[in-house]
Amino acid sequence: MDHPPQTRRRRLRSLTRLDVSAVSIARREVVWLWSLVSIAAVTLVAVGWPVTASGYGTHPAAAMAFTLVDCAAAILAMRWPWAGLSASIAGSAALAVVTAGAPPEWPWPWPVTVLLAHCLTVFVLALRHSWYWAASLWLAGAMLTVLAPAALSDGGHPSAFANGVVLVSLSGGFALFGVLVRLWSLSVLRMEQAERLSATETGRRRELEERNRIARELHDVVAHSMSVITVQASTARYRQPGLDEAVQREFEEIAASSRRALGEMRGLLGILRGHDTAPTAPLPTLSDVTGLIESTRASGVEITYREAHPRGTGEDAGADADESAVPEVVGLTAFRVVQEALSNALRHAPGSAITVTVTDDGHELRVAVTNTAPDRDDEPTPGARLGLAGIRERVTALGGVVSAGPTLDGGFEITATLPVEDTDPLPA
């Protein structure tokens, strides 16, 4: 079932709002993690470079370059796991080579700063990506621990075994901790999203319950009253014999209007109750405005109707109706505007003359309903004060403009301008 673009946008916004809080929380967590990892990496560079250059007797340029690569691996791993894994292995291997001649009292093949940078990268991989990235780096560190002493130290370094045990156990602990934190974060995020969806569904259920309650009230009060009016008007000629033709026609018009209103009321009740099936009765179009005005004239109101439709109204546009007719959604909105404006004039300005003007210039459809000042002192019929609000909602939903206000002669005018191009059809 197709929907107008405004409906689709509203639904998209409602769906997007479901996870906006969760996205904000996750984004804040990522920003904090980026900041902490960056600070830790910079600190390890500031400490590791001079320690590697002075304590291990490494050339300062080589110590700086390899330390930067090794410490930058954690930052790269935040976004690109393969880049962080490669940089950590390359930096650790290079530093193991350049520090191979370390004094016995200095840990090797994993200097303290290199060991900490390696554990930081393992933790970031486990926290940000799938577990196998952290497992791969942990395995690479274990292999480097075994291969480096055998290839680079002929007599064996006294601290190589202990240094390797510390590296394997400590990096494994960081990997396990990172995986657990990642799983916990994902479970918390899913739980929060489930709670939001549950709250949204609860709100929708309450809305449906309220709509059903309103539908029941409409059915019990309005629909029942309209049915009584229809029956009374239809049977008046039989219950009151001797009525002249004019009075009988008046009752027939009342019966027809009430039946039409009752049919629209049934469609409204179906919408309120959320029925999936569409109403079987056709929706009014711009061509039905003439019939609406004729039925309103039957009540004795003076109505002047002026129209100009160079493109046709849909039913009488000929073979090119699909291309040249006013779109159905625009025609329906124009019909409702005229219907509500006539109802307002009948209620609030009894006895006034009404002028209805519908003009289509090919780009915009302009509907104007003007009534003069009432010529009788009848008490205006009270209303719900929702008519103009309903007109504005209908027109603005199509990108149109509504103006309403008193005229210089004491009357009232409602003008609606509707775009007739690039307008989606009515929902099926």
C-alpha cells in the first residue's frame, strides 16, 4: 500500500526516534574510548622512546620510529583491525630486533612499554571488533616470544622466558576482559532498545484503545442519530400524508444528505478501529463539489459557484484524464475544504449568501469560499472549533497554504491554495 510522502517521512522519523538515545549513548562511549586510547598511546610513546634509546642502547631515530609504529597500532585498531594488527606485529618485531643486545637486567624481547602497547592493542581489538582479531594478535605475540630468543639471542637472554610468560598471560587476560566487556555492552544496548520498543508499543496500544473508545462513542451517539434522521426523512411522506411536492423533495434531500454522511461516518469508524480493509465507497473528488453545492442549496441557502478547470477534474477529463486531471488527493482535499467552509457558513452565518470559487491554473488549485454578513439574528449553531484546524492540517500536508479571516463587509472568507504537481496519489 502506497502512502503520501508526508506519511512516509513521519513514519521514518518515528522509527528513527526509537534508537536515537541508544545511538547517542554509544557515540559518547566511542568518543571516550578514542580519547583514552589516544592518551595511553601518546604516554607510551613519550616513555618508551627515551627508555628504548637510552636503556637498550638503540639509535634514537630507530627507537622513535619503531615506538611510534608500535604505539599507533592501538589507535589504528579502533577503526581498522587489520591495520592495528599489522602495525603491532611489525612494531613489536622491529623493537625486538633493535633491542636484542639489551643488558641482562633489562627485560627482553618485550620491553615494558612494548608489552603495555601490545596489551593495549589486544584490548582494543577485543573491545571493538570480533574476538578472532584479538586472538590473532595474542597468538602472534606468543609466537614472537618463542621465535625471537631462538633467532636473535645465541646464548639466551636470562629474562626471556619470564618476559614471555608475562606477555602471554597478561595479553590473554586483556583479550578476555575486552571480549567480556564487548558482550556486556552489546547486551545492555539490546536491552535498552527492547525497553524503548516496548514503551513505544505500549503507547501505540494505548492510542489504539483510545481510538476504539472514540469509535464506540461515535457509533453509539453520532451514527445512531444520523440513522434516525435518515429513517425519519425517508418515511416522512408515508407518516405524514398530504405533504406537497416541495416538502417531499426537501425530505428526500435531507435523507440523501444524511445517508451520505452516514456512509462517510462508517468509513471514519473503520479508520479509527484500524481495519485493514479500505472503505468500499469511493472517496469524493473535485467533480463532486457541484453535487455538494446542489445538496446544500436545497436547504435554502444562496450559493454562487464559479469554477475554471483547464485540465479537467478526473472523471470528465476525457481520454487524457490520467495525465491532465487534478490528482485525486488534491481533489479530495479541495472537496473537504468546500464542505467544511459551507458547514461553517451555515452554522455561524445563517441567512448569508455564499460564493464558492475553484480555479486551476495548471500549477495550483485555488479554493475560495466567501460568505456575506448574516442577514438574520438567528443564534449561531455551536461547533467544536476544529473545522479550520482540520482544513489547515489537510492543506499543509500537501504543501499548500490556507488563509481565513473576516471580510470588509462583515462576512468571512476561507482560501486554500494547493499544488497540483508532484503530488502522490491517495493511498490504496
